[in-house]
Amino acid sequence: MNETIEFTKGPLALTQNISVAVFDFDGTISTLRCGWENVMRPLMLECIAGGGEPSAALKEKVDRYIDESTGIQTVYQMEWLAAEVAAAGGPQRDKWWYKEEYNRRLTAYIAAKKNALAAGAAPPESCRIAGAAQFLRALKNAGVELYLASGTDHADVCEEARLVGVYDLFTEVRGAPAHAAACSKEAVLRLLFEEKGLAGGNVLVVGDGKVEIALGHAHGAYTLGAATNEAARRGVNPVKRRRLIAAGADAIVGDFTCTEALTALFCPESAAASRK
Ligand SMILES: [Mg+2]
């Protein structure tokens, strides 16, 4: 087996192809929103410190919260921010106010990347984790039904999936409905599992967040933790790796450049047929 796949609980030995794979988007396939922490961190520090110089303790608190909350829906992070601002004696503002301000800043931050992709000035793979499209295509060719589930607003995830060139590979792309706090990524995933009757060993969940890995694990699916380095688009991110193993990931990769080994692992029947 390719050494770039790390098995956390001993080797996986599937005898049948998986029939469904559920992928997370941001950080797993797309790097368009890479650097969102560079937008959220100053927003949080600025709002909690009321425009003053943030203390070292505040910086540490914000960094810890961002690290812990990675992968949850933005509005919950903004709910935390609103409470912290209020506790620090700042203005009483709605979580949606913060979410809109964060989205405005993030949109400006990633606009340059989106514009370059839309204009064809940057190739779609420049905003994809290495090997992601190849892995998706190999699974699709093996007859696997592909779903994309994201906590990002639905319209944004559809647009971004098109820009990075993977939209058409999916049976369905699902994001969070606008202004629906109850529809976190976890809720999107739960609904998808319920509606499609997904359970057990015919399902693969692939993601860089603890939410999708823990949920997949709880449903008895195979879980592939994508411990991606979003800046480099390849190689293993040790912080994500630890988080994904703790969430119950069966296997870890840093990217999908070991496409053949991954496909042979999760679609052993197709791999055997192609060898004949
Ligand atoms: Mg993610």
C-alpha cells in the first residue's frame, strides 16, 4: 500500500466498492477560503478589544477559540464573538451583524482569487488540494455516487465548486441555507445521511474537519481524514492530523496524489477488474 496513506487503526481491507462518498469542501477539496483565519482573527481582536491594542491573553483566547471551532458554521463563531464583545463592555450586536461583517471582509479577501479563476488567469487546480479532482473522477468512474456537503452558504459553495472545476462531478452539492442557524454542517450531513439512507461500510466520508469525521464514524462509515496543508496544497498538516485521529478517522492523507492507492483501497472490485 502507498506509504502516503496512514492507517490509524491498522490496515483497512474492503472487499466491495463503496457506493457513496461524502466530501467536505473547504480545506478538503478547495483552498479558495484558505486563510479565513487571517480574516476572523483580526475581526475578533478588533471587536473585543474595542479598537484598542489587544492583550496577549486576548490573542491567546481568540487563537484557541478559532482552533477549537474550526469546521463549525460561521454563525456560531460569530455568536461566541458577540457574547465576548458584550462581556468586554462593547456594543450589543446581533450575531448576524458580525457574520455579515465577517463575510464582507472574507469576500474581499478571496475576491482576487475568485476573479483570477473566473477570468481564466489562474488554473482551477491552483485552488485545489493536489489530486482532489483526480480522486473524485476515479471514484465516479468506479460508479461511486458523490456528494458535497458544506457549512458554507449554499450559493457560495456551488459557485466555488464550479470555479475550482469539481461541481459537475457531484450528484448533489449541499451548503447551508442562508440565514439558517439550525443548519450547520453537521445538520447538512445528518439530513443527507437520513435522506439517502447512508450507513455502514458502503459509505466513505472525506474531510479535514472533526465534525464530518466524527459523524461518519458514528454512522459506521469509512472515514478518510484530509490533514491538508492549504497553503502548500500538498503534504500533511500535523495539527489537523491529530484532530482528525482524535475524531476517529480510519486513515489519514495530506493530499490525494496517491489517487491510485486510494481508489484501489475504497473500490477494490474496480481495481481488480482493471487489472484483468
Ligand atoms: Mg473543511
